[in-house]
Amino acid sequence: MLAILGCSTLLPTSVAIPTEDPHLDIPRVSLQEAVTAYSAGAAVFVDVRGLESYKVSHIPGAVSIPVEQIASRLDEFDTAQWIITYCT
């Protein structure tokens, strides 16, 4: 199960945002849900920022997979796991 914590910073301001969200079937995760999942070890956190940003700061234990690599690296995860992506 893939969830998105919030990645509005991934889009440059000059990019037109589509009126239909292609990710509507992916549930959004509230901060409280993410904190609870983290505390319980119930989710895998994936930092989708660039490697340099990840090196500066990231959630302890999070995996670094830059957003442009997500599609080609999804097979690295057990799809039965709760996977929470984030970029802030």
C-alpha cells in the first residue's frame, strides 16, 4: 500500500498542475497517522527528494529514492507493506 505524506515542493512553480489528480487512488496520510506508523514501526518511509537533501536531513530509517526513480524501483518493496513517501 502506497501513501503520500505530502510533496507539494516537488513541483516547480512554473509547472501547470493538471485538473485531474492521477494519484487519487493513493490515500493521503495525515501527520498524526505518519507519526503513529513511525512509532509503531508499521510503515516504510521513503524520502523522494534528491540525495543531497536526504543527506542533510531525513526521517531516521527512511529510504532515499528520488522521485524520478520511484517507478523503476518499486519492485524493491513488499507491496503488502505500508509505504509512505515524503519530501519535506
